[in-house]
Amino acid sequence: MKKIDFYILYEFLKVFIVIIIGVIMLYIIVNFFENLDTFINPQRGFKLFSIIKYYFYQIPYLFVLMSPVALMLSCFFAIGDLSRRFEIIAIKSIGISMKRAFFTIYLFSIFITLITFYLYLDVVGSWMKKAEWVKAVEIEGKKIPKERTFATNLTFVSGNKVYFFNDISALTNSARGIVIVELEKEGKVKRRIDANSGNYENNMWVLYDVKERDLNSDNVSFRFYKQKEFVEIEESPFEFLTELKELQQMNFKELRQRIEKLKRAGFEINAELTELYTRISFPFMNIITIILSLPIAVAIRGKGKAWGFGIAVLFVFIYWGLSEAFRTLGNVGKLEPILCAWIPNAFFFTIGIFGWFRIEK
């Protein structure tokens, strides 16, 4: 690498650091004032340390979310500064093409992609769970992070069992449309229980209109019960409703384990697969952002920072809008989850690659 490579990287890096810190702090400040009535409570007081922890645990997620925006703004601002100092003209005058001049910026985008890939797969989920717990327990004074009393179409994985409820209520300690699938260690289905309804009484579940299938042998055996007690089901409706992790709060390993168990049990996994593929695809948006924004930054380098900021905002709204639209399609099974995760990336990569080939030499 030549001195000019280090110089361009330095100019880009110092802008990127300021912007990524700035956008994260801006989000925190806006969110803080939106939740000010929650943070300031005469009974609980103003728990400054807990509030700091709450936002600290969100930093990995905010870094992952904001890094493409920060990279794009850094392109416009850094190249604009180089242009105003006539350094772009000087670089071209000594025979260095724009593609070669920005080589270190492409390398830096790969580095940021690797960081966000690691954070999104292994850190973001658990840290967002901690942030929720701090807000609910330490700031709001709740005993648990979530106090749901009712849910529909609830899927719950516990040990070697997978549960599904059409609806379940902690107020009435009852559920309807119950399916319980018990798996062996090898992942095969050992037993399946279908029940029309059930009540949680005296620390155990009583199920009604039960059909129990034993799949542990070559011959499938069926048993029917009008009413049966299942003492092996340890979780209460309250626990089913409060211990469930949101998909966004799982790490990559937990998400894959959930998908494998639901798949073996025969349940729908569209939402889980969409979340999994999104975790893999989103970090690559950092590289695509650089491929897309560098040609634009070279083309508008004389038009000021306002142009760059406006284009970045437009890009963000279009990308996030496309991502949420296709995520919804993936969750409900209208489109293959892997396509829903990668189509927004493919759309902007196609636009960016045309610009990259046309970039000034």
C-alpha cells in the first residue's frame, strides 16, 4: 500500500468515526426524550446508571443498523472534502484511477462487514434481551421483562418438546388448539399429542379430547382420551407467555436450534428462516453501500454535503422500506425467506455495479 492509500483511508476513517458516533448518539437522545416519562417516575426515581446500561446494551444493534448509513455519508463527505482541496484532480493527474484510489475504502467496508456479521449473529440478540430486562426490571420496576397474559398462534420450544397453542391465556389458565411434539435425541419425533383444549390446574395440565400418537417404534400407536392429566408438562400458561424469546433476541445458534426443532416437529418456520437469512444478508449491505455510493460521490463531488445527505436519507428510506416489506412477505410465507432476505441487497447491488463500471478513471 502506498502513502496515498493510507491518506485516503485516514480521511475516510476520521469522517466515519464522527458520523457513526453521531448517528448512534442522535438515536439515543431522541429515544431518551421519547421515554422520558418512563425514566422519570416519582415512585421509582431517576435511575441514571440503569438508563446508561439500557442504552449501552443497544450499541451493538445500533452499530449494525447504522453502519451502512455512516459509510454512505462518509463517502459523500470525505470525497467532497478531497474535491474541495483539489486532491481528486491531483490524484487523477498522476495517473491513478478512481477505482484504484478508493481501494482502501473498499477494504474498510469489508472489515466493517465482518464486524457487523459477528455482532448480528452472536452479540445483538443477547444484548437486546439484556436491554429489555434492564428497562423492564430496573427502570420500570416490573418483576419480569414481559407480562403478557394472552397470545394466539404461540410456538414454544422447551428442551426436547415443541408446543403450539391456537390461543393461551394466563388469566384463565387455559389454552385451545394444543399440539405437543416430543423429540428424541437424534431429532426424530417420538410422540405427538393433539388436544382440543386444556386447563392448568394444581400445577399440572389437564387436556381434553386428546389424541396421542406414539412414534417410537415401527408401528404407530394411537390413543384417545376424553380427559387426561399431563404432569410432565412443567410450564404454566404464565411461563409460556413470559419466557418466550423474541426472534430478534436470539443469537445465531439459538435461532438455528429453534428452526431445527420446529422443522423436525412439522411446524411452520417461515418467520424463523426469514430472520436467519436476514442476519446473514444485512451485513453485506456495507460493501454494497460503498459500491453504490462511491460513483455517486465522485459524480456530485462539487455539489456540497447537502446533496450527499439527501441521497443518503433517500437510500435509507428505500432500503428499510424494501427490507420490511419483503420481511413481511417472508414471515407469512408468500415468498421464499431466502429471497426476501436478499432481494433488497440484489436491487441496490445491481444499481451500484452499473455505477462502479462507469466510475471515472
